[in-house]
Amino acid sequence: MKKIISIIAILFSLFYLSLSFAEEKKNNKNTQLNFYTGMFDYSDNGQKAMLFGFQHQNEDLKRKTFAGILSPITGGFFTENSAVYVYSGVEWNFDLGKLNLTPSFAPGLYGEGDGKDLGHILEFKTEIQASFDISKNSSLGMSYNHISNASLGDKNPGANSYTFNFLKKF
């Protein structure tokens, strides 16, 4: 329980810092926050658990490439079984009008808590997200991700998750 409270405190601290940064750049709307919830490892009936997460993207650091707009992301989630995953990586943004497709890749650190043993502390998250603009600065979306240690550990069971997302630009 202490671990969950600590993670929640860290997430709220990151959220507060992001809002403070957003106040400085009020007119630029360069920070995007993604709040999400869903089912961790939904395909394993014995290990599936609710998850809650937060992700930050700073559009000041985005780069236009031949493969779309690339930008850094940082975030984390925790599950109802006290598993924790904290990550930092990149996402590609494909703006298709009101619809946005966003694949991402993020290495991170995983702590199993009372949840699933993924075989290693270093895990890699690949994700695809589809979101729909509901206003100029807000979107609703759904995503699917897979977390794996790329066989770095003695075992590599992986975890498949889906989430529902609320994205807000500040």
C-alpha cells in the first residue's frame, strides 16, 4: 500500500510540475498530458489487473521526420496489484484531421509488486494509440500496448494491455 501511495504522490508531483510549466507558456499549449486507465495483461486471466497511468509529452522537443512528427514521452502506470512501470521514450504523431494515430516505443523500469513477474526490471513498451479530437486542446482515445524484456531475463512472458485515454494540451 505504501508503494501505491508513493507512486500516486510522484504522479501528482509530475502533474503539478507540468501545470506549473504550462502556466509559464500559457499561450503556446506545448505540453500534452495523457491520463489513462485500462486492463493490464488482459489476455492472461490469472494475472490481469486494472491499471492507472499518466504520460507527458513536450511538443517543444518535437522533430519533423520522414516518418511523421517524433516527440519524447515520459510516464508511468501502476496496477491494482501494486505493479509499477516508469518509462521514457518516443512517439510518432500522425494527424489525420480529427483522428490521430500515435505509435510509440518506450524502455522503462518495471516492479512487479504483487502482480505479474515479467522476468526483468528492464522492459520495453510498444504501443499504438488512436485518438479523436473533441476540442482544440482535448482528445479521447484508446490504445493497445505490449511490454516485453526482449529475452533479457530468464523468462519473457510479456504483457498485453489496453487503455482508454484522455489527452489534454496545456
